[in-house]
Amino acid sequence: MNLVLLGAGRIGRVHAASIARHPRARLQAVVDVDRPAAESLAAEYGAKVVDSAEAAVSGPGVEGVLVCTSTDTHVEMIELAARYEKPVFCEKPIDLDLKKVDACLQKVEKSGIALMIGFNRRFDPHFRALEQRLAAGEIGSLEMLRITSRDPEPPPMEYVKVSGGIFKDMTIHDFDMARFLLGEEPVELFATGSCLVDGEIGKAGDIDTSLVVMRTAGGKLCYIENSRRAIYGYDQRIEALGSGGMLQAGNPSPTTVTRLSEEAVTSDKPPYFFLERYAEAYRAELDEFIQVVAEGRAPAVDGRDGRAALALAEAATISNREARPVKMED
Amino acid sequence: MNLVLLGAGRIGRVHAASIARHPRARLQAVVDVDRPAAESLAAEYGAKVVDSAEAAVSGPGVEGVLVCTSTDTHVEMIELAARYEKPVFCEKPIDLDLKKVDACLQKVEKSGIALMIGFNRRFDPHFRALEQRLAAGEIGSLEMLRITSRDPEPPPMEYVKVSGGIFKDMTIHDFDMARFLLGEEPVELFATGSCLVDGEIGKAGDIDTSLVVMRTAGGKLCYIENSRRAIYGYDQRIEALGSGGMLQAGNPSPTTVTRLSEEAVTSDKPPYFFLERYAEAYRAELDEFIQVVAEGRAPAVDGRDGRAALALAEAATISNREARPVKMED
Amino acid sequence: MNLVLLGAGRIGRVHAASIARHPRARLQAVVDVDRPAAESLAAEYGAKVVDSAEAAVSGPGVEGVLVCTSTDTHVEMIELAARYEKPVFCEKPIDLDLKKVDACLQKVEKSGIALMIGFNRRFDPHFRALEQRLAAGEIGSLEMLRITSRDPEPPPMEYVKVSGGIFKDMTIHDFDMARFLLGEEPVELFATGSCLVDGEIGKAGDIDTSLVVMRTAGGKLCYIENSRRAIYGYDQRIEALGSGGMLQAGNPSPTTVTRLSEEAVTSDKPPYFFLERYAEAYRAELDEFIQVVAEGRAPAVDGRDGRAALALAEAATISNREARPVKMED
Amino acid sequence: MNLVLLGAGRIGRVHAASIARHPRARLQAVVDVDRPAAESLAAEYGAKVVDSAEAAVSGPGVEGVLVCTSTDTHVEMIELAARYEKPVFCEKPIDLDLKKVDACLQKVEKSGIALMIGFNRRFDPHFRALEQRLAAGEIGSLEMLRITSRDPEPPPMEYVKVSGGIFKDMTIHDFDMARFLLGEEPVELFATGSCLVDGEIGKAGDIDTSLVVMRTAGGKLCYIENSRRAIYGYDQRIEALGSGGMLQAGNPSPTTVTRLSEEAVTSDKPPYFFLERYAEAYRAELDEFIQVVAEGRAPAVDGRDGRAALALAEAATISNREARPVKMED
């Protein structure tokens, strides 16, 4: 299966490596405005460099497109794939603007192509196991859901400035995870936050520490806690309370080695970096996309999921700015 | 040291047992409107039964008073102790009504007696260790605080009806814990909840599943999650994130025995009942009161703490009812 | 119930405190060759000091005797209690010499008194739970048993010199635990060891690091690992493998507080001292003795148990010295 | 780098997959007496099938040989590689007969080829981390080492019969691990065992449950516990006690998901199968061999290591049979 990669940055390289390791897929072409980046990546995996996205997508034998460019070009790239009727995988978010997303999704729908959104955490083995056991009724009816998601350190300021704010950049993953697990849509949301980690983030109009509380029509409560700093590592945990018990998914540990010393019992801290933490998730995500292409079926995470998470992020942005709960019909 | 116990119910019995085990204290008299309860308790510990609280409090040699009666009589009992200038220990809450509490505290202040409030969790060895290590700067500056507090099952409906609602009855402990750990007062609060456990609770105008989000003037975020049902036991945990790391206090385990079977690795669930979970806390709390009496000093948890936790519970009640954030100056 | 305490040293003080806390027991008299020690202990608990053991044991109303004197006087004290037909609790070991033990047990048997041996670990809640779950068949048929028992640091050299060697002093507890759990007697044993912790121990003819391997008639394997040094605390663990799974009992943790820092995840180390680790076990052990006295029944751990553990310790001493397996019929 | 695979069975397939995933290596040829097995494997990875080992090893461009045939042909295959001066990787054990091994190693030495032995556990990330931290002095001087190694279930009886017995087949891995960690050679050994899992194993003259105790010249103690049955999974753990503390390496857990129910807290059991448990170790092991070939250097685990582990296994076999400790000079 010939795949085209648009964007040869950090996340593009992750997917290129997954394609190389996959027995059914081949990286055909790489496109990037940063030509040397495209060339280096293409050379590593025996792909060719193509100058324009359109030339690459419309190339002979292309079966699928991966969009790993900067967020502001996602819609354009998706629409390009739609025009040439190629299944497309796009990194989150589709766009920072809901109206642009809606227009894009309409075009996708008309074209009939499969659009998969890169909410990689759904493919993490720990969270997936939790979801399956929840669905299997292991804790009865879900009542409270806590999602902890903390980055080890803030991203560079130039990234913060174009990120759309913490809710659209970081919490959006957790909004998707909430929807994945809740089994009903949140109908109301309250968000609040502070700038405690880096004053520069505050000057840029953003926050770095936040809490979001959501409720569904059925009264289920969900809260998401984010921080741009957790010096002990990339902290990604979920806790689900139900009528029949609790399920927790914790942080994996690089090794099982424990040391007992005169001072304490010490064990490994969580992986520091998201690429390390979600290595398996990225592989499983790419595998899903390859199956989607091969079987011509709808993906497990589609454009509507991308849209719904963005709508929650938008509501959280408003709730935090106006210090009031926001209804999702608002 | 001669102590008088007002109220021979469940919590009164806990304190009577602690007094009996304490090398410096003696249970002199027990008072309860339920005379047989008073008699049985008095007989067990060699105390006498006295008909009226006033007679007991004013008795010869009385050095301290424990108020373990129903909430609606707390103020009356505290004021009685104030009148006779006896140090008094009172179970939480002082009252469900802030104005009555304010009036009572004024009288206490005038009398000069020590008033200690029964926020037992401050004396739990796990939470106390967490507080001390937080204060020692082990995680730098505190940024986020999570308090998990779930009962294994709802109290009887007759109790729910007079409890003042989940925030004044159950969350009040967590409000005190938040103040104990935050090191600054919450200035704003948002509370929400659902009735998911028992429809009867909803019919009584209360909720059984709730979330409270608070922020301090310094921007620290704190959230409290409560449920009236956790079938795996009495779930009491704290997690504090700071600029320099995280401290967690989990549930203790009755035994360290683990079993590895064909199905899973299984270990003990948390203690089911609060008396079991907080056995050590109740002993340490009583010890603090005995030291307060002996040394004539102010208690670690006083009437102002009781008042502050109630004010937060009042604000949470309003926030949940009116679906809006509430400022603590409101 | 009036109890007499022979020996006011460290372990005597532990039992005196348990008696004081017990609702059914009273410390009547204390005897110690170190008169000031006896006086201080007696004063603390309202007991009287008696000059001779015989005067104390034969005193009016005495219902039970606790022997906490030095090992070389245990037999004499047990026989004294037998003469006056008082139930007796004796710290381990009965004696270092098997023949003296046999002669003593004959006298005890003739007298008909109850003799309980202070193998306190049988009363530890963790090990007791493991034993009950093993007996309940949770892991099918037991096949391998590991007992880990390490002291935080070596005892004083003057103690080492009269201790009878590591197997009779330290491993004896583990031999009893093995018998408690195996459900069959060991029939063969191999012991080996080194002097790695303190050269002085070696000069005294003893070892400080040892391994004992035992097998029962039914082929069950059991091994005991001891060290006189575990700088992280008092390490006491058991692991039982059976046809249907595994049961493990680990070290308890003083608090549940965990810290995640830039370096590692750290939690509490085990209790450092045996009095702390086995506090509950000592209370439960004394409670058993009080029930034995009250009900006139045989104790859970009797003289034959004391004899059997000593016989294994003797065999281990020979095995290690002669570098060969020893059969228990030897 | 062109590699030749001799043996297309279970472990051969593991290495073939690692070669395919490796950026620097290519599977050139596969040899197996079971021609269809060789063909299926060759087809999967684009290799050719060669009829004789000699033809494959002597083929043009061959840079390294992997020996994954049955144990009784290992020596022949190693010597073949030596003849053609190709670096060779051989699965453990080299042979069941020490004299044959010695003769083979002499030929290897003369030829100057690199011989790497497949003690895969040295490459497990958990055990490797433990080894590195031990070597870094984290627990001071090593005093006791425990190696737990239990299979989930016995192998087929036809395998047991040609395996050379539990010590040469199963414990041999642990003997290598002991040598890897101890830092000194064991000088004395005592082994014992029982047939508790399957009577057929006993009838074949073997045991299924065993204990080995070893001591080094420096007095360090090491014990290895094996069982052919651990119904909870593949149990592989190490515990090292030193003068400065303890290091433990436990079993990894497939997911971090924990469930709290009315009955217990349950988490994942260890992986059931060795291929799953040691997946990373097999990859790292193959990577080491590829580096050995590329750099023309000596491997981390060589023929002398294979010989030493076998000698310990031989000594254990004698010790268990004759019920006596065996000195390694014997």
C-alpha cells in the first residue's frame, strides 16, 4: 500500500517509522516546505520527495494520505485528499475554527473518503483496555470519570502563541478521551485555570494549569486536569468510578526495578516524553489507518470526533474567559 | 483529667474508647437523651450517667467537654461549656447555619475557652505526613490539589434528610482538608452534582455524586470529588501537584497479602468503614484535645476552621443550586 | 486476671503494655534481678515488685506467668510455673539445649499446665491472613515456600556471643513460621552461610548471612533467607507457590504517601524495628495467652512447637558446620 | 548484512522477525530439515531456502550464522561456521556434554570467529537495568542474590525427555544470570528438587520443582528457585541484597489497569509466555550479534559463558542426584 506523507516534522517522522515497520505499507512520497527535512526523511525510508502536496496526492498508485503539516494547513490538505478521493489521516486538530471544520467535513462527506483523526491515545494499550473493560460492564454504570493529563514541561513560546490555547491544543486529547469513555455527549461544561508555570504563557493570553468539569445528559460527571509542568514525567492517567467499582489506568514504568535504601523505596518515574509514552499507540493508530484504507471502511475516530472535541475545547475557552458554565447548545 | 461526654451515639463511643485507653484521661460522666445508651456506655468505662448536660458540665472537677450530640444541639452545648468555662471538643459541623455559628463563636471568644472542632482527618497519619512533607517544600510550590472522598454506601434516608445536604455533611471534611493543605483560602468555587446512586436522595432535594472546583487568590486549583457509593470501600485519597513534583496519599490496605491466580493479581481493598480507616486519627485527635486542656493552649483546629469549612459548604450549595461560580465574598 | 511478669527488659515491657491495655488483664507483680528496672515498670502500671520469682508465681490470686528473662533461665522459670500449676507464656527459645528442653516439657506435661511459646509472628495480621488463605486452598497444594527474614542491623556482640548462633536465635522464628505454613514436618535440611556483615561475628564463631533449604516428606520445598543487615529496614516477607497460584505477604508501609520527583517515585521503607513491625502481633499474642488462661485450653503455639523449631535450628547448625544435608531423624 | 538462519522452528522464527525489523540486516537463507517450515519462513521474509547447512554457511556474501536447530546439532553447526570463519550466534545450550563443548570451544578459538550464546535474559531491559545499577554500586557490595524463574506450565513430555533435565534445560538460564550479576564465580553448589507438577516428569527421571544454593569464593550467597508450573504466568524476578540496600526486578505488567471491586483490588498478571516476556530481550540480543559481526568484536556472552553455565548445571544434576554439596573443582 502506497502512502504519501505531508509534513516531515516530529510527528511525521513517527508515522514514517511506523509505515516502514508495517508489513503491508510503503512510504511512497514525502512533502514538506522544509525541503531538507523532506529529503532526509525520504532518504531514510527509500521514498521520493515531491514538491507540491497536490502532485504527491495525485501521484500514480497513491492509496492513502497522512497529514502532519502545521494546523493551519490541515483543512486545505484534507480537502485536497477529498478532491482526489484518497483516504486521509489527519493529525489533531482539524482546525482551530469550528466553521472551517464544518465546511471541510461537508466536503469530506460529499467525496465519500475516509477521514481519520489522530487521537492516538485511543490506541494506547492501557486506555484501550480500560475502555473495553468499561464497555464490558466491569464497573456497572459509569458515574465519574477523571482524566489526568500533564506535560513534563511547557512547549516553546512560539508554539504556545499559535496553539489556540491550552484547551484546543492540549485538552483536546482529553476531550476526545472523555467522549471515548463516557458513552454519552457532555451537555454542560465549566472550565477554569491559572498561569502558574510560566508568566510568559500568561502574557500570551493563555493559561498553563487548568480544570474542566463536564456533565452528560444522564448526569455523569467528568473532570479533566491539565498542567504544562510535571517534572516527574509525562503524567497520563484515567480513573473511572461506576456503580459496581472503579477502573484505573496508571502511568507505565520503563523498568520494574525497585531500590530499597536507607532513605526510601524508589522506583522508576513515568516516561518523560509523549513519543516514548505513546510509542505503541502511534503504531496501533497507523495500523488502524492502513486497515481503513485496505478494507475501505470508516475509521474508529473520524471527522465528527475531531469536530466534537474541538467544540468542547471552544466551550472551555469561553467558560474560562467568561467564568461561567457553558451549555453545549450555546 | 476528668472529661464529660455529651452524646453516647456511634461517634461518642469512639471517643469514650479513646479516653479509656489514654493514660492521662478519665471519662467522668455521660449524658444522652437516650438513657439506656448513656447507661451502657457509662457502665463499660466506669463513668456515671448524668441527666442534664448542664449538671454534667458544671460538675465538680470537670476539665473538658466532648460534644457528640446531634448537629442541631451543638451550638447550645458549646455555649453551655463556654458559660462554665470548660474547654470543649465538638464534632463537625458546629451548625448548619452560618449566622448561628457566628453568634456562637463570639460567645466562645468572650469566654476565652478553647474550642476544638472534630476534623479528624487532619490527624490521619497518611494525610498528616503528606501535609508535613508539603510544608517542608518537597514539591516546591503547590499548584493543584485533588481530594477524593467517597463513602462505601449512602447513609440512611432519615439521616440524609437532616444532614444539610452533601456539601455540609460530607464535603465539609474535604473543605477542611483543602484549607489544611492549600495554605491559602479559596476565593472562588464552582460546585456541581448529580443524583446517581439512590433516587430517594434526589427526592429529598439532595445529590449523591459531586464535584467542587476551587481557586485561591494565588491561582492554586483544588478539586474535591465525592460520591455516596464506592462499593470497594471507603475511598480517601489526596494528590498534590507542585512546581517540584507530586505527593500522593492513597488508601491503606488491611493486609499486605497478594494473590496471583490464573485470572489476575489481587490484593486487599481499602477498609470499608470510616471508623476502621480513621481509627488512628480518632485516637490522635483525642490526644490533641487532652493536650489542649492540659496545656491551656489553642487547639490545632478551632472554631474559625469550623466556620470556614461551613462557609465553603454553603457556597457550594448555592453554586450547585444556581449553576454558577460563587465568590467567597458573596 | 492477675498476671506475673518475670523479666522487665525490652520484651517484658512490650507485654506489660499489652496487659495494661487489655480489658480483662492486670499486671500484679514484676520480678527482675535488675531491681530498678522492675520498679520502674511496676510503677508505670500499678504493679508490685517482688524479689523472687517463686514468691511472685506462688502469690495469691496469680492466674498466669510470663517468662521474659534471659534464655538460660527459661527452663527454670517454666518449671517453677509448672510446680505451682500456673499457665505460662515463655519467650523463644525454651533453651538452647534440646535435652534440657525435653526434660522440661516432660515436667510441663505431667503438671498439666498450658505452656505457650512466644512465636509472635504467627499472630502478625499479614502472615496470619496468608496462613488462613493457604489453609482455605486459595493456591491449591503448596509446593514452594520462601521466608525472607532480615534484621536491619546486627545485635550487640555480647548478645551474639550468648545467642546460640544465628539459627537458634534468628532463624528459629522462621523455622516456626515454616512449620506453621507447610502443614507437614521438614524431613531434610541443608544450611549454609557466610560472615559478610561484621567480622566480629565470624570471630565469635557465628555467621550473619544464611540460607536454609528444607524438604518435607511430601516433597514440598522451603527456603529461609536471613541476614543480620538490611539497611532499608526490618525485612519480613513470605511467598508461597502452589499448584493453583501464589500468595505473597510483603512488608507493611508506615504511610501510603508517595512522592514523584525529577529523580524517581519514592515511597516509605518498611518499619525499621521489630517492635514497630510486630506491634499488632504482640498484642494478639498476649490476647491468645489471656484466652488460654481464661478458657483453660491449650495454646495455639505450645512447647512441642518450641521444641520442633529448636530441633530444626540444631540441624541447621550441624548442616552448616559439616557442609552436608541433615536428615531430621539424625 | 547477510545472515543465514539454521533452524526454522519457534525460536528461529523469533530471530527471523528481528532480522527483518533491523535496519542493517537481511535474512539471506534459511535451512531446516523440515523443508516446508523453511519455505514458509523464507517466503515471509524474502529469503531463499538452502538444502544443506554447509551450502548456506559457505554461500557468497554470508556474514553471520544463527544456530537455532535442536541442541544435539549445535556443536556441529558451530564447527561448520568456524570452518568457514563466519561469526556465529548459537541458542543455549552449546551441548549437554561438557567434553563435547570443550572440544568445540577449542576449534572456535583456533578459528578466531566470534561465538555468541543466546542467553537472552541478559538483554531484558529490567534485568539489564538491575545489573547496571548493581555495577554502579547502588547497593554497595552484593551479599545475597535470589533468582526466581518459573514456567507457566511444563513443556511436552517428548521435549522433557531430550532436554537433559531441568538444570541443563531451564536453570541454565538462571546460572548464566547468576554469573552475570554475582561478579565472581560460584565455587560450591547444593541442589535439590521434587516432582510435584506432573508424575510423568518423574517417570522420565527428571524433577519439576527445584532449588539451587550457590556460594562464591567471597562468601556471596545465591539461590535459584525453579518450577515447571506457575499458573499465573511466566514468573521471572530477581532480588539482590547488598551492604547498602536491595534491588528488585519484578514481572512486567501487560497493562497498568487496576480494578477495585466489592471483592478485591485486581491488576494484570505477568505475561504468560516467554516470547511475550522477553520480546524486547530477543530484539536487543540480535542487535548485539549484528554489532558483533559489524565491528568484528567479541560478544557480550560468549562460548566460555555457555560452558560455565553448563558446568553449573552439571554440578546441580550431580548434587541433586547424590544429595550432597558439590565443589566446582569436582
